Amino acid sequence: MMTTAHKRLDKIETFLTPKEWAIRLVDEIRSYPSLFDHFKALVKLPFNERPDQRAFGALKEQAGKQHPGRKPEDIQVRQRLTSALWDEFHTLKLLIISVNQTMQAKLERISLEAGLKLFALHSLILEEAFAQTASQTIAWIKPHKCAGADVGQQHQTVLKQLSAFTEIGILQMPFKSLQPENKSMDFPSPLEEWSGELTALLRDFFSHLAAIKLVQDKHFDGHPMLCRDLETKLTELTRTIESAVALANEYLKRRAEINRGTRETNLAIALESIKASVNGQRAANIAEKWWHDVKLEALESDAERWEQRRQEFGAND
């Protein structure tokens, strides 16, 4: 039995736009811990009570109220409006799912790669510490004279072995490669490579976060569109990255003071600059690609899907 409250809700739903239906769908998804939990709950509902199915029915009714009448031209206009409303809602629905799935994959990849980069820095720091210790040991051993030929030979062997360790890790100077016409080209040191690669990784991550905001502002009136668990994980990853970069920059700053005058004096990760730089065309391109992809996906399945919807809701009437 339909209560008065249900009747009022149905009346309100008839006037909702496709965007407002999409926002309601996001709210429904975000009421669950994850997208998976949302899908599990959907299978327990009668088909016509699913949020997306209610939207299709209400939008069809909306088109009918705007264009009543039984003349062929009225029916044609009503069908075109129904299809347009359905298409807009379905595209926004695809956008919600696509962005969530894309950011879930991005979260997993960035988490792994950022962890590997920080581990690499830790290894480079240990290598540098070992190389410095070897250099200091050589400086201490060399002045000492050795009695006897055997001891002297062992002395030289130890010095050679220690000398090899002074050339590892980030103490290793950038090497040159001979090019045609005897021109040489400098290659980056391990630490320069690390800094450049991490900067590119962070730029990619924060570009996608900025793109989410652009999509939310443009298509969902600023309403959050990520699942709650994904949103939480992205926030936690952002904080972890910020903390790790701050610690790395402390080390890089101390190292720059020791190596003044070299090209490795300015390797600190400019995190705030990276965040500011991604809010322009880079983020806009990502957001535009998301929209283009879901529009194409919606277009490719339009004919079959809309025929099914017309049969379900009687949109041919």
C-alpha cells in the first residue's frame, strides 16, 4: 500500500532533472561503505525500486507531462525528450562509476609506486652513508705505514676495496657519454633521476584529484562523487605523501648545503608548486577525457538499451 509520504515523494521525483537524479544516485552510493557494498544491496531490491530504475520511470513521466497528447507529432516529441533525459542521466551514471573505478586503480598504482620511490630514496641514503664511511676510512688508513711486504699488500687490497664503495649510490657523479663529433652529454645522477620521477608521479596524482573537483563542480553542482571508502583512502594517501615529501626534503636540504655549487643543490620536491600547477589544463584534459569516454560508451549502447527501456516503461505510448 502506498502511503501519503510515498505519493509526495513520487510527485517530487517527477520534477527532478537528470543531474538531480544523478546526485541522488551518488548520495545512495555514498550511504554504503564502498561501491561493492552498494552493488550488493542493489541485488536485494526489486528491479523497479532500484534508484536508477526509479529515475528512468520518473523522467519518462516528466516527458509525458511536458508533452501530453495523442497525436503522432506529440508522441514523437515526447519520445525524443524521453530519450534525451534518459541519455543525460545514464551518461552521468556512467561517469560516476567510471571515475570511481579509475581512481581506485590510480590509488593502488600511486600507493605502490610512491612506496617504491621512498624505499629507493632510503636505499640511496644508506649507500651514501656507506660510501662516506668508506671514504673516511681510506683517509684514516692511508697515512699509516705497514711493516712487511705481505702486510703492505693487504693494506693496498683493503684500500682498493674501500675505494670501490666510494663510487656507489648518489655519491656517484653524473657520467658523460660520447656523442658524434666528440660531443658529450651529461646523464642525471641517481638522485636527480629519483627527484624527477617522484615529481612526475606526484603531478599525475594531484592532477587526477584536481580533475575530480572539476567534474564534481561541472556535472554534480560540487557534490562529492567518490565512494566513501575511496575518498578516505585518497585523503590518507595524500597525507602520507605530504609527510614523506617533507621528510625527504629535510634530507635533500641538508645534502644541498654540503654540495653547494653542484647541480644537485636544488632537488627538493616542490609539493605546493606541483599542486598549484595541476589545476590548469592538465586537470581539465583528464576531466574532458573522462566525459568523452562515458559519452562514447553511452552512445555505443544507446539503441539496444533505449529499446529495452521503452518496453519496460512504455515509452512508445
